[in-house]
Amino acid sequence: MLKIAVVALIIFALAVVMTMTGRGGGNFYVLTLVLAGLPMHEAATTGQFILFTTAAAAMLIFRKGKTLSLPLALVLGTGTAGMAFVGGFVAQNFSGRELKMVFSVLLALAGGAMLFTAEEKKKEAKRKWGYWNLETGQTSYVINLWVAVPLTMATGFFSGMVGVSGGSFLVPLMVLACGVPMRIAVGTASAMVAATAFAGFLGHALHGSFDPVWALPIAVGAMIGGVLGGRIALRTRPRFLKTLFAVTTLIAALLMMLNASHTR
């Protein structure tokens, strides 16, 4: 129980930081559980469960702060959740080392893209088929659905396969490919993370790799961290959130790559 308590405390701290960037913390959750001794498939299942409860709590905070677009979350989240289930189910056909390698490469790409791209610019409304003009709070922006839908579905598949929320990839996808402002991307990602994590959890759990003894107490701490992180994010500059996202993602990629190199 002491080991579980220590892991829960670590994940609480991670949840605060990860929720601030809209990631939910899935990559660090899985990494922490793996380093604590859980097999990769069990860590992925437990991580998805923790993600769902944390993201659901953070979603309420972002909704209250008017930085969550439910229409956008529903449209993109539907495809993401469905493909996350498929990814979670087929993950059993791959070794833990292969999953870790895929995970680390995708994280490095996402972190680098966020760190080295230019500042977001406001786009004018477009009245064309396949372009979606949205307004969240007092912010207007345009979504290119031809780009957003297929990339989001691919994000859901790989997120479910490696047992993470998808926030690590959804936020760069929305900001860089879809033109969503950083604050709204963070808030909206929380809703999509909840859907993706729950679907991915079910896909993994069907194979019996869920341990409630680990998952339930850790989820409580993560939920509290998610609420706190959401409140802090609403008071933080978008540029800082973007940099924080990039740095933590690159760190996670490096740590998982090192862990994968020692896995047979």
C-alpha cells in the first residue's frame, strides 16, 4: 500500500501540470506505472482509467471558464473515441517494447512541433464546404474539417494503442493543424481526452488487464490534481502553456525511449 500511496502522490503532482496543458497526463501516468513495476499492458489499462476520471473533473473547470468547445469536442471526439477502442484492442498483438517505441517517437514529434512553430494567428471566417466557423466565449476561429477529421481519428487510434489520453497529440493537432487558440485547445482536449481514455480503457480491459487495487486510489489523487491544474490553466498565458506542453512532452519522449531501450 505504501508503494501505491507514493505513486498516487506522484501522479497527483503530474496531473496538475499535465491538465494545465490539456494532455491529461497519460504519457507520464503510463511511464510512472511502468517504472513502478506494472507490466506495460496493465499500466496502459490503469493509465486510461486514471485519465478518464481526471479529464472528466478538469472538463467541468474548463467549461465553467468558457474555454471548452463542446461542439468541436463532440465532432472530433466521436472519431477519436471510436479509433481509440480499436487501438486499445489491437495493442495486445504488439510487445511492450514496440508500444513504448511508437509512444516515444510520436511524443517527440508532437513536442517538437509545438516548440518550434510560430505564434498562432487569427484566421478570417470562411464560407466554404469543409470549413467550420466557431466561437467559444468571445473568441472566433476556423476549423478545416478536411484536415481535422482524418488526423484526429489517427490520433485516437495510436493513443488507444499505447494507452494514453491523446491530449499529447490532440492539442498540437488542434493548434497547428486546425487553428484552434491554445486556451480553447486545452479546454476542449479535456473533453476529448475523457472520451478517448474511456474507450481505450474498455479496449484494454476486455483482455483482463485492469487492477482496481492500483487504479482506484490513484484515480482519486489524479482527479484532485486535475481540478487544481484546470484552475491554474485559466490564469496562465497561452504562450507559457504552449511552451510547458512542448517541454514536458519532449521529456516524456526521452524517458520512454530510454525505458524502451532496456525492455526485451
